[in-house]
Amino acid sequence: MLGSRHQAVVKEIDTARCLGRWHTIGALAARYAKHGPSGQAFPHIISSEARLEEQLLAVTWDSQAHWESEGEYRGVGESRQLQISYPMHISDDSAISSIASEMAQVAKQAMTSEEEYQFKVVLAKVYFYGGKFDQCRGALDSLATTLGSDDVLSPAYTKQLYMSQMVMLGIYAEMQGNLILAQEMYEKAILEFRNSLGSQSVIVVPRNSSPSNQEELVNWPEEALYRRAMVLLALGDMTGGLRELASYIRQMDGVTPATFRSFRRVRANRLYMQIVRDSIKSGKLSALEVRSSVMNSHRRQMALLKVTYSFPRANEAHGEVLYEVDSAAKDWELVLAHSRADSLRLVEVMYESMYLTYNSPRVLRHLADALIMFGDYHEAGLALNTYITLVERQLEAVRKAIGAAIDDGATDYGSVFGPNFESVSDILQAAITGARLNVAYLSNAHECMSFVHFAYDLISDVEQRDPGNVIMPAVPVTIRAQLALWKGAAHGLLAQMSREPDNRADHHTAALQLLQQAVEQSPRSFDTHYQLALELAIGARDILAATTSAKQAVALDSKRVEAWHLLALLSTSRKDYTKAQQICDVGLKQSEWWGVYCAIRQSPTGDGSDHTSSIGGDASVDAETPAGPAGSTESGIAFFELAMTQMAIERQLQGYEASLKAQSHLFALFGCIYGSAIASGDELGDISSAMEASHIGTEMATTLSHLRAGGNAGGVRQLAASQASGRRSLARSLARSVFSKHGRQHSVNLPSEEADGSLALQGSAAREHPSHTRYFSHSGTRPPLPVVAANTDVVDAAEPSVQVSLPASEGAKDGSADGTRKIEKSVSGSSTPKRAEQPKRQRSMPHLRQASGDSMMPSPDIPTEAYFDTLGQLSEQGDGAGLSPSGGSSGGRTNTVANLHSASGVYYTPVPTRLAHQRKLAKRALCAMWLTTAASFVALQRMDEASNAIAEALAAWPESPEALTMRGQLYMAQKQYLPALNELHAAVSLESSNIRASVSLARVEHLLGRRDVALGLLKNITRAHGWSDPEAWYWLGRLERELALEQARLSNGHLREDVGAMPMTKRALEYTTYALDLEMSQPARSFAVLRQKW
């Protein structure tokens, strides 16, 4: 038995050894020798071990260089081996030799069994760190491989000695090629060690580091955990190895400090993700099942990289960061992580990588792709522009060095310029991404051209400097085809927007040449055939050639609904509506939204009947189609547009009554597809606000967990109530960007609607909304509340407490100062807080704001004769029918302009994001549905309901030129030409390229006797955007004929005999004939619906 003083010293020694306080061991050993019996070996053993450990802490070593190739597979086939590095050893043999000599003197002393065990393990460590592995193995030969439990001298530290003993035996077995024995040693060591500490204990505890912050050479428990997993993988046990590797990574996540073994953990996590990636590709793992695990692994990797690396110095590149960027981009695509939340996590990875690299074009390239996937097209454009700037700097170095490299016999681009240089193929692919971004998402044809021209210049430069493709490989034909494709699409967009015939013809010719070239170079590409078909339809009205290309596009990818849509419209151009209906049936069934649409059509309607629309086939076919999961919003938008076209075809085949019956299904489908976009309110949908919201949400969850852990129930309730209020402010006057100082102005506090306070549209609520059926089945009644209110807030149809007063079609009639819709929501026992005041985008014409009820401020009195100089001129030019002014003032244009300044609308340019674009399309779609309903009511002579439907269209989209045009046409039908003139002027001012508005305006001018104005309008229309519009050419021919007849009429009332030879008459005949030709090829809906622009 030891004395009390002796026991106290033993305990201090055990604690110091466990914690790595080797500088205190010398004094403690002296105290032990003083109080203990003479001749003991224990003080000498611990003193030698302390000198060894202090020597190890003084060793300077580069952990990143040591583990640089850790976890890499080398070789192929049966010779494929996993690289597993052994621990560092001391190269200074003199230091190890002196400690070994000390241990040799200790061996001459008499020792107890416990002292002998510690002596042999410490001696083995001396040999191990000195690189003398055979002697190390000899020192451990006679020791048992089980952990004893009756230790007195070091009850705690003996466990560490046992772990080091087993790890050294395992490493020696690895060196001898006996991996099975090595794995058994590691497994047994971990099991015994964990059992001795307890199942919940932390088995990896880093020792105190040296003043130079050098990691300890070996942490025995960590080494055992790591090598157990790696040896299993080396043995080919991928399942067990992956499991143990994941266990090692998770256990090391909780180690303090976080920098401990950070680079080795980077390599281990990299290996883990590589194995998972290979397992997904081989089909052993499901991408959907491991999606969350893969994304979490990348977030862990970025956390490890941030503690491993700092911002690089000049000409320093962090290869692991660049590898992680490449891997993350590939893995997100591999596991199909395309949702907004998933893409946000990828963008965060890319942004964090920006701070660990020095102007790396590779990071910017992947960041741009991630931003496009997220939907922030503005930020993606900035990233790509910065990428091109950085790449041009690299290309300058390439141009200077390529000639000398060829002369020196170099044969590889990477070996000449290094792995951090962007390859030519990557640069060209980024240019294609930029071109596609600007055409498909931003409608910026000129910016698209700049990317394409940059790519063409690069290709030409490469071919001139390396004609034999010695260093840089030849540019693939597919890349050339993509460049031609998007350049052709940009020319087509410019042709559609051009107002000059010659300019339009040049762009159209260039578009056709480039798209045909793209088809020749990439005949298996869907986009090339589809864009060619679209350009043939829109720009040339070549129905036969467009049909051929559209059929080829459908054959290449039958899941793309837009190709079926184009094919259906082309069939309607040939007036083959039956064939077009069949195409719509087949096309709709290709979409993921088909099951949702079937479920909507099979659901009971609001009047209690259970009928199925004839649109899309008979009820028996629909009943057999199960309702599957819905697809993305983008695919839903294409599906909705095709459904709208199908309804237009149905109207041609079965009449307007059938169209009205099917309208309620489209309203329900609208709610399912656009519900999430509309429910977002005025949220920008940009990456800055999303990352800010994600950060706020993380902090909120952490705060709640702390409150619950502390038992603060009141604080939890208060914080939850604050969340439920939905008043998280996202207002920013400047959206920060790492690429540009460009400011995006948005001075609105935008509330985020939470679960209990939101007015969110659900698909089921929209389907079960009974008001649509009541509206379509009764005439002479005011329309019900539409799905979307005037301020684009979504209204839950199932809320009985929502009360709405509808706007009148001609200003406010309820006595209110403005004609806006008022929504009052009462909650029993509490009052809902008012929404923050928001600037509202309004039209620039005050009389129009007053009429449609979308103004947030009182509108001034604008006389109805505002667009005429005097009332006398109006009475002289009109025929008096229906021209009584509704206002009493007799002001003119001067008063109108003055009043416009006093009540100007608030305009801001929306940030080009996917969410903003979807909200815009939602407004247009809902407005289009109400206008389709209004057109059916007009055809059925139900004018009151048509007027109400137009009012609903304007409530859905107050700035709709189509809705204003239809209301103007309704006034024209009622011979109210002055209100019609005002509405049509407003429509043209909102969209000068709107053909229907311009033609209708010309008709009103004609009816008011101003044929010269009407003729000028029609000539401008047919010269510009209305060159393919039959109605514009018809009215132009009619006016030319009327003017010809007036000039040919003699004083006696008879016509001249040569009236048919007059130039005006010939032009009128030519215009009318051309209008007839155009009408024969006019589709049910415009081809332009397939080329949505911002």
C-alpha cells in the first residue's frame, strides 16, 4: 500500500501525463522518488517519456505536405491501392539515441509488472518515433493485447499506453502488408478503450500544443479511429469502411480546438464524398436518399477549409479549395439538388470559397452557375462579367507563353500553365452560359452577342497560335454549335424587337443562318431544332419548315412541353384544330403536372356537379390517371401555357360555352402552379436577401433552443409571437455585391408572411373555390373575388372572415376617395397588425389609376376629353353618337400634363430574379384567364359580365395593356368612343409594341373621323411590330380604299372609271390580299407566348 503523500504524487503524475503537461513531470518524479521506496524504476520511466514528448513537440513539420496525397487511389484494376500515410518520425537520430540510452539504464533495475509494462510501451514509442519499427515491434512482443484493470501507478494513463501499444502493432502489421491483422488491432483497441471510459465518453482529446502551434505527431485514439476506416477501405470493404470513415468524421467534428487534424479531416471528408459519389454513379446508393448527407458533407468541408487555410498570398493557390468547388458543383447536379433551398446552400459554398482564393476564375464560373440555378440572374451576370475580365488576364499570359512552350516540346496545357489556369473549354463553356443567361432569362440580346464574340475571338486566337493543337485541344463541334445557337437566338430576339423592316430582315436572315448551322453541327440537340422552329414561325411564318423542325425537337425530347406547344400552334395555323387538340392532349401528358391537372378536373365543382371538362380527352382516360407529384414551377408554367392554348382550340371546336365551363379548372391549375410565387409577396428573390434570411433563421433557431434549454417558457412564447407576426424586414437601399458597386434600389419594407398570418394560396383551396362555377353558371351578377387581389397579395378562398369590396369598372362608386380594393380581415379576440406602407408601382396616367382602382393616392380630376385640343374640335370630328363627356371641365392636354406631374406613379426597376419573373408571369396568366373569360362573354353578348371580367383582369395586373385594350374595345362596341380612346392611349403608353392596342387605337381615331391619324398609326404598325398581323393590314387596306373612293368620287356623286387603276386602290387590294394570306396562317394564340421576355 502507498502512503497518503505517495498516493497524492501518483495522482498528480497520472493527471499530468494524461493532459500532456510534460514540463511538470521532472519535479513530480523527484517528489515520487523522495516519498517512495528507493530503487524504483517508475520515476526514471516517466522522466524519459517526458523528455521524448518534449522533443516531439519541438519538431517542426508540415502536416499539409505530409498528408498531401492522403486518401488517393493509385493504379488501376487489381493494382489499385489506397494511399495511407504513416505518422511522422524524428529525423534527428541523436535525440532518440540519447533517450534510448537512458531507457537501457532503466532496464537494469528491478521492476514490478506494472512498471515493466509501462517501460516496454515507452521504449516502443522511442523506437517508433525514431523510425526503428522492427525494434519497436520487438519491445511489444511479450505484452498482452488486453487492457488491464488493476493498475495502481497510472490507472488513467495506462489506457493511453494501451492505445499506443495497439496502434503501433497495427501500423507495423500494415508495413508488413497484413492489413487484416492491422484492422483487428485497431478495432480491438477502440473497443477496449471505449468500454473502459464509457459509451458516452469522448475518446479523442488533443494534447497541449507547442508554442509554435505544431500539432502532436500522433494522437493515438485519433490514429486508431482513422486507420481503422482506411484499412477497411484498403481491404475493399467499401460499406464498412464508409461507415467507419463517417464515424471518424463525426467524432472529430466535436474536437476542440477545431484546427486539430484539420487537413487530415479535409482529406478524409474528401475521400468520403468521392466514395459516395462513385456509389451513386454505380447505382449502389440512391441520389435522393443521400442528397442531404452529400450537401452536409460539403458544408463540413468548407468549415474545415476555413480553419485550415487563410486568404492566400499573391501567386498562392489553395488546391483543396478549388477541388472542393469543382466537387460541390458536380455533386449538386449528381444528387439533383435543384430546389431553391438546395441551390442557396451551393451558393454559400461558392461565396465562402471566394474568401479562400485569390481572384480564382474557377470559383466565379461555378458561382455563376449556382446563382443561375438559384434564380438571381443579375448577380449571375455580374459574376460572369468578372469571370471574363479575370480570364482575359490569364489569356494574356497564355498568349505570351504558348509559342515558347511549343518550341520547348510541351504537350499539355496544364503542365505549361498550371492547374489554376482555366482551360479553353471551360472558358468557352462559361461564355455559352453567359450567352444563354442573357437570351433565356434577361432578354438582353446585345450582351449575349458580347459573350459569343468573346468566344469566337478566343477560338480564332487559339487556332492561330496553336494550329496543330499541340498544347490546346481542338474546340469541339458541340461548343461551336452552342455558340451559333445562342447567337442565332439573340438575332431572332433583335428581329422581333426591331421596328425597322430592313433591320428586322437582316437580323432574321442572320438568325436563320446561325440556327441552321447549329442544327448541322449538333443534329441531336433539342434546343437547336426548337429555336430554329420558333424563328421560322415567328420571323418567317414558314409553317411547313417550322413544323418539320418542331417535330424533330419533339422526337429528341418528348418531355419538353414547349415543343408540343409550338407544334400545336403550327397546326392551328393550318386551321387543323382537331390535330392541334390531339397534340395538346399528348403534350400535356408528358408533363409532371398532368396528374395534378387530372385531379383538378375530377374534383367536384362548386355547383355540386361532378363533370369532367372535355378539354384533354374523355373522362374515362382522366379517371385512370393517378395524381402524381407536381414538377417545378418552370415546367408548370409551360404546362399552363399549353393548357391555355388547348382551351383556345376547344373554343374553336365546341364554342364559347364549353370554354367557360373549363375555365374554373384553369383557375385551380393557376393556383397550384403560381401559388408559391404569388405568396412570396414583394420578396425580391435575390441571393443577398435569401442569405440574410437564412442567417436570421439559423440564429432564431439557436436562440429558441437556448431558451428552451434554460426553461424560459415566457421568452419562447414571446419570440414565437415575434416570428408569427411576419415582420422580418428585408429593406435594403443597396444590395451588396462582391463584383460591382451597382446599386439596386428597393426602399420598401417587405413583410414575410408566416404560417398563421399569411394569406397564402393553396392548390386545394383554389380547386375547391366555389365562386368560379357560380360565376360561369349565372349571368347578370357581379363577379366573385378573384384568386389574386389588386395589390397581388394572395387571398385564401377558404377564409370566411375576409371581406372584399370590388372596384367598379369606371372609377370608385362606393364613395371612397380612391377606387382601390379594400380587404379587411377580422380575427376574433385580436386585431391583425396593418401591413407596412409600401410604395406601389402605378401607371403614369392618373385617370387610368382612378378607373382601374390601383392607386394608393387620390387621383386628380382629368377631363374625358383630355386627348383633344378643344370640345369644339371633338364635336366637329365626331358623329355625335355616344360622345357625351362624362366630366364637366373643358381642359386640354396642358391640364393633363400638369396633373400628371402632381400625381406621378412610383416606378422602380425590378431585380431580374426567377421569383420576380414568376410573379410577373403569374400576373399575366391570371389577367389572360380573365380576358379569355371576357372574350367569351362578349361573344355570347353578356356585356355586363364581360365588363366585370375585364375589371378582374385589371385587378390582377393593373398595368396590363391587353386588359386596357379589351376595355377600350368594349367601349367601342357600346359606341363610347371617348372612354375607349383614353383606355387605348393608356395601353399604348404602357407598351408601345402592343399590336392589338395600336390597331384598336387606329380604329377609334378612324371612327372619330381622324383618318389621317389612323392611317399613320396603321402604317407605323405594319412597318414595325405588326408586320405579320392580319388585322393591321386589313384596316390599312380598308382606309386606303376609303381614301381612294373619296378621291375618285366626282362632283355628281359617280366614281371615276379608272378608280381600279389608282395607286391607293392597288395598295388597298395588295394590303387586303396580304391580310387574307396572314389570316390563313394565323395561330390560335400568338407564337410570341413561347418567347417570354422580361
